[in-house]
Amino acid sequence: MAKLAKVKTTENEASVDDFIAGVLPEQKQEDSLILIKLMQQATKEKPKMWGGSLIGFGKMIYKSPASGREVEWFKVGFSPRKANLSLYFMGIDAEVRESLLNKLGKYKTDGGCVYIGKLADVDIKVLQELIDAGVKGK
């Protein structure tokens, strides 16, 4: 196996609970707790902080399609950013992703990220399918 590239954003021991407690507004905090529950159920893994603002579940070796660079990363995760919830489904097949996104509801996408304003804007069952597909690498 090739040597993994070093990245600034790595898994760390920071407290997910403390991070979520500082998320504002309250609706984003509540949505974050729901995302943690959904992702934890799918992965059977505890949430871990990655860098200062990403919450990830599980681990995988991710190969960037653009650069070919390989890094250790989480299978699924999210970040409760100021403007939106940024969702990451790293191992998902592009066709499966596209098919599910067509049924998700209100979202935006850029590269590998899916951005939603709040969970009320999307179909939670479809979101669960995206999470499950990301975990299974399909």
C-alpha cells in the first residue's frame, strides 16, 4: 500500500458533546444530535472529532479522485457550520448518491459535500439511505 498523505484534519480526542453544546442556533444543535444518532446506528461506531469542527464515524482509506492522494478519513460524518449542515458520505457510489439526492429534498452540493439548511428540509428516510450507502461503500 502507498504511504498515506498527511492531512491537517485528523481524528482527535476532543469532546463531541462539548463541541455540540457550543453549536448555535439551538435548531442546528438539535439537528446535530439527530445526525449523530443516525450515523452511530449505521456505523455502530462512536462519534469522533476530526479537526476542530468535523464529527466522523468509522475509518477508511479515501483516495481522492482528483489527485489520487490517499488519506485516512471517516466513512460518514458532518459539520454543523454557520450557514448549513455539511454532510460527508465518503464511500458512496456516484450513481447511488445521485439517485438518492434526487429524492432527498432541499440541498446543495459541491464536490463530495452535501449541504442542507436543516433536517426539516429533507426526507429523513432518504438521508438514512445515504448514510447507509456511505457506510457500506455502495
